[in-house]
Amino acid sequence: MRKTFQKWLFLFVVVAFIVTFCISFSIESRQAKGNAVGLIRLKMEDARKQIVVNRENIATVRSIVDAAALAKARAFAKIVALQPSVLKRGEELEDIRRRLDVDELHVSDERGILIADIPAEYIGYDMAASEQSAEFLAALHDPNFALVQEPRRKGISGEMFQYAGVARTGTPGIVQIGYHPKRLQAAVEVADIANLSAGFRIGKSGKIIVGEAGKIVSIDNPAFLGKSLKEYGFSDKQLRRGESEFVANLQGVRYLCLSSSYEGYKLIGILPLSEMYVGRNEMGLFLVVCNLILFAVVFALVSVLVQRVVIDGIYSVNRSLERITQGDLNERVEVKTNNEFVALSEGINSTVTALKEAIAEAAARIDAELEVARAIQRSSLPGAFSSFPGRDEFDVYATMGTAKEVGGDFYDFFLIGENRLAVVIADVSGKGIPASLFMMTTKTLLQNLTEAGASPERVFSEANKYLCENNEIGMFVTAFMGILELDTGRFTYVNAGHNPPLFRKAGGRYSWLKSPPGFVLGGMEGTRYRERELLFQAGDRLFLYTDGVTEALNLQEELFSDLRLEETLNADVAREMDVTTLLKHVQSEIDRFTDGADQADDITMLGLEYKGKVKG
Amino acid sequence: MVVTQKREEKHLVLTLEGRLDTTTAPQLEEVLKSSLGGVTHLTLDLAKLVYVSSAGLRVILGAQKQMSKLDGMVVKNVNETVMDVFEVTGFKEILTLE
């Protein structure tokens, strides 16, 4: 039971553990993903804001730079109008350029041909000749003309260069300044989209990748700059999506990705799954350890508690019940660990007490009934040995010590007419009431047949026939019978499977009267019994007995045995005893031998002494 | 007493060990009652039987009677003590001893 209980408890705990773990794991996973998506989204939002801020910065710087450039151009136009002579004097012009902090100064005539320049090599250049300078030609006809051109990359260094120009004051022509817009260039450089990725790390190793027309324009690793997003590991399908999250395998690492489009850029925020789940995994490990400890404690506690409260009690009750089953009705169940066991214990105890009383009652009743049966059996046997008053030719005596159970032994002796004495000893197979009834039948049969005058062998044959016919339970009886003719001493006897008797010639020793016996009475139909004869002379004795004598057991389970019986009968002390005394002596020897051991079988003996024909 | 059964088709061999008396005879009777179905030949091996009482003889006689209507019963390995009982009671004459 304990095993079963522990098995189920263990199963339950394991299932509870797994379920708890799975639920926590799933919640943690979802939360981790949610957190990660939130984090990426936040960073991307920041990145978008950064792009806006950068653009605004550039616009602001541009407007300041433009305003300053126009102011300088106008100032230069004013100087040229007030002092046209400066156009002829290169040093003065150079001085003005330095003061204006610009790189180039150009002044054209009414046809757009440059007439004064720093650097001087441009003099005579027709502004219509290039697209860039042609933009300013409108100033020849519009005195209010003012233009700041888009910055251009110039030279090998790719530095920015910008031109601003206005119409000449008072005379048609163009005044133009050229300069490096350093602040604007700095602002643009700062705002370069390529720098975006470096400014926005997501978590520890997540980042933002910016693509433009399928090419990477901003990424932490410069090696991938200019490469296509597909080359980096995104699939077409992933790139086609709108704002959405997905998992992509990039350069051998799995990332959670969030993409969004903004102003022609493709912003993709990525965070390694391992980092996204680092919290969940730590939490999971913590949970596993905590749960293992918790469930181990629960398992142990419940196990111990059940062991102590239930199982020990049950074992104790079982032990007691086993002792009770084995017959110890004095055993009491004393399990008091809880109310249920107290009730159970009391229930069992009262049942056992009731059982004990019922058994005692039944035993008393059976004892009484058996006592009646024994009394009936005993009363059917000849008991008063003064029943042959005046008969001096013989001396006969018999004893029967019954065992606790009603047995099937019996003896008998009776006169047939004046001259013949019959002696019988017999032992019915089995014990109890059936055996004693069978015994009564046999005894009556034998006596009736004998008294009717039949010979011993005929008596046995007839009795056997009758007993076989009415013998459903397969009982049988071993019997020895003899008839002594009192005038002649002729003894005719027959044996049906019984222990042979011992015979003693006057003054001699007892020895067995061995002869092949017939089969037991009631055993087999048609059994033939053969009569034998013996001649008694005065003083000759016959000792009949049942196997209860030789098979009496002592405490060491030794048999009294044929040998002890023979020794007892032939002992010097027994030599002069009459048959009555002899039988009592044998009984006392048996008692001495068994020394209080339980008597298992009836002990029956019959002694007969022939005293000879009465004279006269 | 210990009764060991060995069945070979219609032949049953019972080996008796210990004492066959009033207490143990019902045990043998029960074995015979439950195992003799379809058995035509019965062998009792008494090599280890140390004692037989009249109650035991009764069961043996019952088996003998039952089997005599079929192919019979053989009693084998009878030791001296038990043989004495068989002799005294006349069982020696009615049993098939081997």
C-alpha cells in the first residue's frame, strides 16, 4: 500500500511540477517576447525621432547658413556699388573675401561674363557655360534676385561647396560668393543615416539596421554597408511585410526582428532570441530549482505523514489481525493515532471479544454433547465386573480410557449359554460422533450374531456384509473376537485387521498370537475370515488391546511401542498380578510414560484368564 | 503432511510426506476429490510417509475402491512402519503393492 501511495504521490508531484513549469515557462516566454518587442519598438521610435530631429537640424542650419550667405552676398554687392574700383584691385578684393570669410568672389557684367574674381583665373568665364552658374543669370534682369544654391560635393575630398548670389546694385550683373558651408556639412555629417545604427543599440547585442532600396545604409558592422538586406539574411517575404515582428536567422544567430518603413527607409530592429529569453531562462532555472525543493519537501512530508498516520496504523492492525486469525483471541488492537483508528481498533476488539464468547459458548455446548455421547458409549459396554457371579472358570477384565474426542474403540464380553464366553475388542476408523455410532452398530451386530449361535468366522462374514451395505461414509472397524469353551478350554478366534493379542501360557511369557488377519470389517464386501483355534489350560492368559496402547505418545513424541508393552507385561512385578491388577498396572505404566502428554486415541485393554474346569 | 501431485495424462502420482492421521487425512481426501477427474490410474508413493492411522487407512481404502472400477491403484515404496500397519489390518492383501 505504501508503495502504491508513494507511486501515486510521486506521479502527482511530477505532473504538478511539469504543469507548473510549463505554465510558468509559457507565461515567461510570452512576457519575454512582449518585453523584447516593446524594447525594439521603443528604440525604433527613438530612431525615427532621431531621423526627424536630424532633418530639422539640417534645415535650421541650412536656413541660418543661407541667410548668412545672402547677407554676405548683399554686403559684397553694396561694396561693389559704392566702390566699383575694388573690382580692379585684386588685393582689396582679397581683403574683402577674407573679411567676408568666404572662399570665392565672382562679379559679372550685364552679359553674365565674369569681370572680377577670386580666384582670378575665372575672369572672362561666361556664366551661361555651366548649368550651376546659369541658375544665376536671372539676376541680370531682376534687381531683386537672390539665390542660395544647394551645396555640392567638390573635388577629390568631396567637401561641400555652396554658391549664393544676388543682382548687382545699380547696374545689371551678378554678384556671387562661393564658400564651404562648414556648419552645414558638420550638421549633415552628424545627421548621416549611416550613423543611426551606431546610436541605437537594443539591449546588449541587439541593433537597428537601416535599409534603403534593399541596400543596407546603416549597420554596426561596416563590412555589410552597401550590401543587400537579403545578403545579410532577411528573406524576401520578411522584407515585404509592413510593420511586423518575425524571427530571422541572421549570420548564424536567431533574432527577433521588428521592421517598419519610414521616409523611404526600411528600419529593422533585431534582438538575439538568446538575449530575449535570457530572463526567462534564468527564471525557468530558478523555478525548476525552487519547485524541485518544494515538491521534494511536499513528497517527503506527505509520505512521512501518511506513513505515520495511516500506514503504520494499518500494519499494526494487520499484525494484530494476523495473530487473531492464528487463534490468539486475547490479542487486542491498540492503534490510537487518530479517531478513525480508535474506532477501528475498538470495533475489532469488540468483535473478537464477541467471537471469543461465542466460541466458548459453542465449545461448552459441544463438550456437553460429547460428554453425553461418551456416557452413552461407556454405558453400552459391560462395566460391572461382578456380572458373572459364581463363575470361577475364568477371570475377565477390561478398561477403556477415552481420549478427549469421542473415539471408536470398544470391547465386549458376554456368555453364550452356560459354557461359552465371547470376548471382543475393536477399533473404528476415525473419531467423533460418526465413529461412535458406527461402533454401537458393530457392537450390537457382533453380539446378536454371536448369541444367535454363529461361529466366529460366520459372525465376522455376516457383520462385514451388513457393515459394507450400510456404509456411505467408508468407515471400517478392526476387530478381534474369540469364543472360549469353558469346559474344554478350546478358544476359537478370528481377526479382522486388528492388532494381534498377546498370549501367555501359565508361568510363561507373553507373546503375540500372530496369524494372517482377515481384512477390516466394513472395508470390502465378500471378505473371508478364517477361524483359528487355541487350547487354553488353567492359568493361561490372553491380553487384547487397541493401538491406542502401543501408539500412546510421550512429550518427546515417542511411541509406547510393542516393545514397552511386551516388557511391561513380562516384568517380574506383573507376574503374579490378577488380570484386573495387571490392566491397571499397564495403564499406570502408560501414564508414567506419557507423563501428561495429550492422549490422542482411546486406550482399550481386555484381559482374560482361564482358570480351568470347575471340579465336581 | 505434504501431498505432491504429478499428473501424466490419465495417470496421477501422489507423493505423501509426513503423518497420515486423523488431522491430515481430510487433506488427502480433498486432494483425491479434486484431482481424480479423468484419472484412470493412481499411484501412491509412500516413501516419505512415517505414520498412518486408521483414519488414513480409510482414505486409502476409499481411493482403492474408487480406482478398482478403473485401471486400479498402485501403492509403492511402502516403508517398514507403514507396512506393519498394512499387515496387521489386512490392507496388505487388498492393495497392489510395489
